[in-house]
Amino acid sequence: MDLSDLIDRNAAFTPDKAAIRFQGRTLSYGEFAARIAAVARALKSRLGVGRGDRVAILAANHSDYLVLLYACARIGAMLVPLNWRLAVPEQLFILSDAGVKALVVEEAFAAVVPPLTQALPDVQVIGLDFAPGGASFDGLLAAGDGDGRNPHVDLCSPLLVVYTSGTTGRPKGAVLRQEALVWNAAMSQHVHGLTAADHVLTVLPLFHVGGLNIQTTPALQAGATVTIHARFAPDATLAALAADQPTLTVLVPATIQALIQHPRWMDTDLSSLRAVTTGSTIVPQPLIDALTARGVPVLQVYGSTETCPIAIYTRLGGDLSRGGSTGLPGLYCEARVVDDQGRDVPHGTAGEVVVRGPNVMLEYWGNAAATREALREGWYYTGDIGRRDADGYFVIHDRKKNMIISGGENIYPAEVERVLGEHPAVAEAAVIGRPDPRWQEVPVAYVVLRKGAAVDAETLTRHVGEQLARFKVPREIVLVDDLPRNALGKVQHFRLKEQTQGKTS
């Protein structure tokens, strides 16, 4: 049995029920299952994609994004979702690192195709909504033949390679098995009381496990209906909440903020919503209060790419009164708080949060050293600092090693520092997050120039923008004579943060 069989089972029970609604078109469970089977046949027979091969997708949210996911599950291939907000050099690194066999790309992001063809000429490029070189997704689908299955494919087979920026300055690909999505979905059902009667509105990007796996794949595996928006837009989201009457949705703090600041917020009918689920960062209480004031319960999910992501959560019908708490360990995984030696710390004491369960990643793709560091004796060491109270509820204090979360996107200072350091005038750089009323945080860089070198902040900003996504580009670059360090010579980012306290963008 593989993950696509869950869609087949739902199609057998309710073939005419709406599975996915996207841009005015409804895909029934029967049509969804048939399209998955057709794409699996095409991947295997026309592109030669086999068990263990990687297929990447670079697109905004689309119904065929999910078709491709389950088609890969059917043949034992792995899907590599690409963040369309990344710069082309970042996307090329991931495509090369993952060793992809094929890329499905939306025309809006076709800028990656010419440099990809030059750097990785063996990668087959398929247009999702156009036909580069004559190869389109619908054309591929129509040309497939055979059974669209491979031997030795089951729920233990790897399915997703989701890249997350790392503290080394290069992204790492977290490998998630098919079974991780099954157990993650079971916990989502526990979080939300999710059933086939639900209607999920998905506005967060499917290239993040939050958009993909907190509600979207769990809903499809339960036989519910999912409405997908290509991208989040406040107007469209509020209109959908009123007109489509979804029962559940996931929003990050930046999108909640955008909704509650919209002129139509107070007039929008939210009566269909059983809950809004949020996470990705520490959620400001005023945002929670704005939703609860409209009669909508707010649920919190703590996790990461490496946990698929559901690991710790509050649940509908549970205790939502503990301010600042992200809840209890999930129904099918364990979580602890440990010291530097991996020993449990007393209740109320801060330590590192570690997670174990079938939802946790298998490994980092092609990175044994990073895997050994993160996975120890079956436990995933998150790098996040938190505490657990006497009742078992978790509170997260700080995030992974200086990570910045801006509008729901992860920014690792080391990655931005690496690019700044590549400029010939830069001796060293340190990047921190500064509070921002719209994005929660934005990156700010402190730069020390090489002796005798001269460069202005605008030039350095442009240099970073040529290599990294716009959301990673520092909002301010401060030229300094030196950086604060500890006795071992390590840059003390917290001291730079102290200098920015009270400042906002």
C-alpha cells in the first residue's frame, strides 16, 4: 500500500464528492484518483522516473501540485517542492543538490529554465501551464501508458525532499517517508476533529510543509474537500471565507495581521469556521484575541519541516486558556525538554526541545553529518529552546540558532552572511532579526569592511538581492568597525539584538 491508495479508497467510497476546488474548477475524488494514475503512468513510461528518483516542482499552489505528489507516491519517486520566492541561484543549488530527474515549472517562474538547461542539461523540463520545448503537463499526462506502479513501493518509501535553510548557510533537504504524512494526518485529525465533512481553505504555499501537511493532505486523506488559492491575498481570502464557507484554514501571523487590518475584516462572515490554526513562529496574543473576538477558536501547531510538521499542538475542544503555550505532544509522537547532555530537565526549566515519532524525517538528503547532528538515538534535536510545565504543556522561548521568521518564511542569518562575505569589500557580517509590525521580523545586517575597502550599503543590498530571495535581503545594512564576540571569538548575535531593541522597521 502507498499514499495514493488513500485517494483511491476515497474515490471508491465517494467518487463524485469534491476533492479539490481551484480557480473555478472542481476535481471530484474519482477524477483526482484518475489523474494521479495517469500522471504516474506518464512519469514512469515517458520520463523514465523510477523508484527513488526526484521530481521537482516550481509553481504557485495548483491542483496538479497535489496530483504530482500522489503520483510520485504511487511510483515510489520523491517530490522536491521549490520555494518560488527564492532567487534563481538558490533554486539551481537545490535542483543540483537533489539530483532531480525532472522539473515541473509554472510559466511565471520560467526564468529558471535557461540557466537550468545550461547547468543541468539532463534535467527534463515540463511546463505546468505552458510547453517549453514542446513538453507540457497535460501533454505528458495524455502520452502515458503502462500500469504506473513500481515494485517495492510502500508507506516506508521516501516521498518528500523539502529543503530548509541551514545554519551552515546552505539549505538541507529533509527526507520524509510516505508514512510520515499518514501519521501527521492522524495527528491533524486529532488537532481539528477533522472528518470527511470538513472543507479546508488552503492559502499558504504548498512548498512549505505547513501549507501542505497541517490540513491539506490530511483533509484529502480523510475524504474532505480542499479549496486552494494560488497565493494568499487578503481580499480573496476574506471573500472565500464568506462565500465558500470553509470549516478550517491555516494562517501564519503575517497573514492573520493582513486580514484583521483589512477594511472588510469586521464585516466578513466567519460563521462557518470551526477553527483557525497557526504557528511557524511565536504568535502575538493580540492576533489570537482578534480571531477569538470574532468567535473563531485559534489552535497552535509547533513543529518544523523535519517533523512534517505536526509535533506539539493545542486541539479543538482542549485547553486553549494557557497563554503562550503551543500545547501538548502529538497523539502519535513524543516530545521532551533536555539539557546539553540530552538529559530531561525539571518542569519549568528551559532546555532544547526534542521530538521522536513516525512523523520525523528519515535524514537530510546527502548530508550524513547534519543527519547525525539532528537525529540522535531516534530523537530529532530541534535546536529550539522551550520549557514544559507540570501538566506537560510546552512553551517555546526562542527559535533555531538565530533563525529569523519573516512573514512565515524562514531566514537563516548564516545564509545571508555567506552571501555578504562573498563581496570583495566585506571582511565579515552578522545578521539578526528586527521587529516589524507587518512581517513580525525583518533581517538587518552589521558589516565590517576589509581594511582599505570602500562600499556603500546600497551596493551591498543589491549584491545580496542578486543571489537571494527578496525577503532575505537585509532591510538595513549597518557598517561597523567590529562585531561583539565571546571569549572563543564567536559573534554574539544577542548583543546586536540588544542594540535594536525598541527599534522597528
